[in-house]
Amino acid sequence: MAEQLVVDACVVAKLYLRDEQDTAKADLLFSRFQRGEVQLIAPRVITYEVPAAIQWGAARVKAAKGTWQGALSSFESLGLTIIDDSNAKYEATRLALDYFCYYYDALYLLLAQDLGCRFITADKKLWEPLHTRLRYLLLLASYK
């Protein structure tokens, strides 16, 4: 059975924003995903966050239209397991307040807690204050 990981948007975006750090680690993770060794799961909010990151990256480097369209198409066909997070508002808000993090980050944390699996992020601002409290939090930079 494949290992389950909740994956956040900043990890997925590294597949398309190649000028960022740890793209090789993201490539490793997604090659394992493609081989069926890892199941990647995310809350529905990722379907908004990754296109926003692609748009921001395309604007930053003044990418051609085909570049960002190809990235969006690739993202849509990745095959991530997307979990509906529409009923998580109250619990995610409580977690965001408890952990002093953004609401969107709390949706990922909550999903990992609910599934009893690890959550992989590239967001050091999220990881740094929480990794000693939340043993299921994994930083992409340390992924092997």
C-alpha cells in the first residue's frame, strides 16, 4: 500500500515554478507519486492555490500564454486525491487560531490529522514554529 501524504500548494507549484528552491525534492516526490509509491492528497483549496501561484509566477517572469496554460493543464491532470473541505470551516478556524497560522494552512493540517498521515510543505514559515509540536509535519527540503 502506498504511503499517504497531504501535500500543499507550495510543493505542487514547484513543478511549474522552476526558479524556486527544492524543485529537485518536488520532482523526487512526484516521481514516486507517478510510480504509485506515494498517494498525494489535498483539500479542495489546492485547486485555487496552485493556479494562483502559477499565475503569479507567470506574471513575475512574463511567461508566454502557452507556458502558463500548459502548467494549468498539467496541474489539472496530475491525479491528486482532492478532498472536499467545505465542511471544515469551524475546525480549520480553530486550528488556525490554536497554531497561529493561516486558515488555508489549517485546512491542510486538519486533513492530515483526520487521515492520520504526514503533511509535506515547502513553507518554512509554517514548518518552523510547528514542527516540534506536530510530528506529522514534514518539510520538503528534508524529503528523502
